[in-house]
Amino acid sequence: MSAPHRGEPTGWIDTHCHLDAAEFDPDRAQVIARARSAGVGLMVIPAVMPSLFGAVREVACACDGAYALGTHPLYIDQVGDRAPEQLQAALAAGANDPRLVAVGEIGIDLFVPALKTAEGQARQEALYAAQLDVAAAGRWPVILHVRRSADVLLKHLRACRSRGRAVPGGIAHAFNGSEQQAHAFLDLGFRLGFGGALTFDRAHQIRRLAACLPDDAIVLETDAPDIPPHWLYRTADERSRGATSRNEPCELPRVAQVLADLRGVDLDTLREQTSRNALSALPKLQGLSADRATRPSAGV
């Protein structure tokens, strides 16, 4: 078949997987191979703190994918006050790296008890705002951690815009907010990430949003090794008896089938739509997608 034009999707894009996580240390190469066999053309690996920036870069090279740099709110106690400076320096050093596509994973978590206290939220907001400023200064899209925090995240995104330092969009990862919040992110140039959570029949809010949002709103993700789809889920009792539930990027097409059924479209149409949305949300992915498309072995 002829090669796609530059920037056209060449397969499924997993816009959020932590392939550098320790859970994948025993068999990372096999995990990558399974993803390739399943038709996952690109994987985006977000960092969670500066000490792991090098690791995500290495794993992105190993899987021929992309990476993002930032400090995740759950790791706020493991980084010092210099985290935003370290991010700025790493972005400057990697500015010409085609695999570095965004700032992330950054955001706010108001689910974890220790972080949703007044002090915890204040610290998270300070770190998030500082990283947003770094991203805006370099015109980097951002990958956002949104966990019961959509309104706070939107507040800071609007504040950046009001100061003339808007970030150029990005992805609201694992979105589970209201329809109003969804459209607020879309209005600011973001796409919304959906993954394994939508495969659960009782996830009514996520499934309703996944079914009704505009075609250009949604990107796909696994968040591997986390947020397993229902066919990998293990109950607390099962886990106590040693059962494991590691999610992998190779599950993305099966998750996509659930989404396609919810939206009433065929799988090929959904692949094209969601992959184009990913390339639009993270524009530097276009170069990686086009490079893969022109190789003799391209095609998934």
C-alpha cells in the first residue's frame, strides 16, 4: 500500500501509558511486542518526577514512541522546590528531540486524603501553576492529571490565558468530569482521554460522555499498568489471594471496540478519528507518525 501523507495516523495511538513503571521491568520488550502485534502504532509515556526523566526518554526510544516531562501531583513529597526549574532545563535540553512531545503528567489530585487537605491542595496548585507557566513559555501542550479537580485545573488554565501565557492545549487524561467541564476543556484546546474505565457497565458518567462528545474531542489511552479494563479487573478479595491486574497497551484496541459500540461507529472510523485527535493534541507526534509510515515495514 502507498504510504500515508505526512501526519496521517498509522495505527492506534495510546496517548498515556507508563511503560517505564517497575511493573514492566521483567518483560518490557514483550509488552512492546504485544502492543505492536495489536496494532498500537505509537505510545506516549509521561514522566511522574524529574528523577525519572531519563528513564521515560529511554523507554520511549525502546518502543519507538514519545514521552512527556513533568511532576505528577502524587509525587509532590518526593520532589523539591526546584522541580519546575528542573522541568524547564529538561525541556530546553530536549527541545529538538522529536520524541519529546508535551509537558506531563501534571495536575491536581483531590481524591487522595493526604492531598485534598487545604495544605495539600495549596502545594499541588503551586506546583501545577509553576509547571503550566513553564509549558506556556515554551508553547508545550500539557497532559493533565484530572482527579476530582477539573474546576481547579480549569481555573489555572484560564489564569494563564488571562496573563497572555496560554498553553496550546493538550490532553485531560482519564477524564471523568461533567459534560460542562468537558466542554470547558475542549474550549481551551484540549482533548479528553478515555480508557479502561469506560468498559465497566456501571461507569455511567464516563460512558455517557464517551458516547455523546464530538468526534474531535476524544483520544484513547490505557494508563498502563493502571486503570485495567473490566476483563482484567480483580476484586480486593482476589488481590488478597495473589491475583494481579496489570494493564498493557495491547488492550487498547479492545477498549476501542467498547468505545466504538457506545458511539455507534465502526472500528476503523474510530481509529482514524482518535488518532487524528492525538496528532492534533500533541503536534510533534505527527513527525513520528509520518516517519513510521514511510518505513518499508510500516502498516498496522
